[in-house]
Amino acid sequence: MNSKAEEKEREAEFKRNLQLEGLLSLLNGALGGAEKKLLETASSFGPDYPLIFLMGPLRSGTTLFMQWLARCGIVAYPTNLLSRFYGAPVTGAHIQLMLTDPRYNFRNEILDFNSQISFESENGKTIGALAPNEFWYFWRRFLPFKELDWLPDEELFRVVDQARLVSELTTLTRVFKKPFALKSMILNYNIPFLNTIFSKALFVQIKRDPVTNVASILEARKRQLGSENEWYSFKIPEYLQLKDLDPINQSVGQLLSINKALKKGMESVDESRKMVVQYEEFCQNPRQVFDELVTKIDLFNLNYRYCGPDFFRISRNPDEKDKSEIGKAITRYYDEG
């Protein structure tokens, strides 16, 4: 059993660094003019490449999938370094290239950044300047969410600066000269919106065994918030109906509601612009998923060779008691419609 002091120390690891928040706010505000000028000259950076929007519920394996993409080297992505420039990402991309790309290395003056991508993370957080970042501060610049982390598509079309959002993300593909992949689960309920405004996009949905997925949600709640009773991750449209349930039924409702929304949203996307990845199958044979992915990207005349691991160990196998309780809650969810 962990002591209360240990639990508080563990929770403290996930708290925001307010000094860093203030510095980043100041920096991103000051870079606004530079960002505007770079976007005005975006066409000079070359052609744009596709965006890869990674969709899926919390704790489904999206972080591992992003780390895998990063290690394979086939895409650009939001790094921990780039995430610092959430208000001026194109400026940040140029700074990242200057500091980390071997093409711009001058007499080994700056070789201090960690370029080795590991497959370790803690509740979505990675370590290393070039490790994948969730990029939520970037998304939240465009999404005026309030109590819920959601607005219907028709409202997003009205309030989101679509031209700026499209311009920034497509320009990132031009700067890096690669497809740009990013976690987009904050818009799990708004796939048709993204599908409409981005002409070059591939939607990748991650699915995981629901019993294991729920067990992982409960574990993440305890690790980050100190209790299974606390809501974890985005407040979805069903939050108000779920918030007073016990932890297992709440987590089951959270997961299955998201999966339902994803299924509906993906139905609106053309077959050539989407793929569904089962987490367990991905872990067993990532090369096969890679082949499917590049087949989709090859529609944009790009070719890659696989250089990743042969398999991943499937983590978090809940005990029989937890499996039984979670399984019963899943059955109740479907029985109650």
C-alpha cells in the first residue's frame, strides 16, 4: 500500500509548472509577428503533405503509436520542443530544425538534444526534446470549450478560425517536408469537421480491448489524480450523465461513448482516408500496420521502408476479479442502450 505522502508526491509530478506557463505565454505572444510572416510565405517552403490525425479513446495506446511513428521516421510530429511554441508552431518548427537537424549542424556546436525515441511514457507524457508531445495547448488555441471539452460540428464551423488552423498544420508539413501526425482525440466527436476542412488527411483510429482499456483508465486515475473516483481526460458530451456513477461504470461509459462517437465519425470518412488499428494486433505485428499505413499514404506518392521493432509487449492485464466487474459493467452499458 502507498502512503498518503507517496500518493501526494506522485500526483505532484503531474502538476503544471506555473513559471514555465508564464514564460511560454510571454514567448508565444512575442512571436506572433514572426509567425504571421512565415505563414504568408508558406508556399515558398514547397508542397504540402498529408496530415495524419490520430483518433481514439484515452489509454488505448495512442502514445505508443505516436512513439512508434516517430521512431520509424516516416512522419514529422509535435515534439516536446515544438509544443513550447503552441502559439507560433511554424516559427517553432524552424527553430527545432536549426537546433536539431544535422543539415544545420555547425562544427558540433549544438548536439545536446535527445534524438533517441523511447517507448516509455507516463499518462501520455514522454521524455526528451524530440519525443512526441500531445500538443493540447495548440488545439485549445482554436477550440473555445467551456465546461465540456466539446462543441457540435456546426458550432465549430462558426467559431473556429479554420483558415489559420489549416494554414498552420499544412505549413508544418511543408517545413518538415513530411506528413505531419498528431494526436487529435480532443476532437474525437468532431471527425466530420476535420474531414471537411482538411483536403489531405488520413484518420487513424486506435481501438483496444475494452476490459483492458477500462482497467488502464482506472489505473491512470489513481496514478495522476490519487483516486479512481476522479474524472480523467477530456469531459465528453456524456460527462454530465456519467459524473455521479461509481468509477467502473463511469469509466466504462466514458470509453464506450467515445468509441461510439468514433465509429459514427469514421463512417463519414472516405475509405481511402481512414484506417482502424486494433491495439493488440498492432503490438503483435507493427510491420503489418506500417504496410497498411504507407499504402494509404502512397495515395500521395510517398514511399517508405519499415525500420521499427518487430513487436511490443502488451501491457496491463487486469486480474480476474477486475475483468469480471468491468465485463459486467460493459454488458449493462449495452443492455441499457
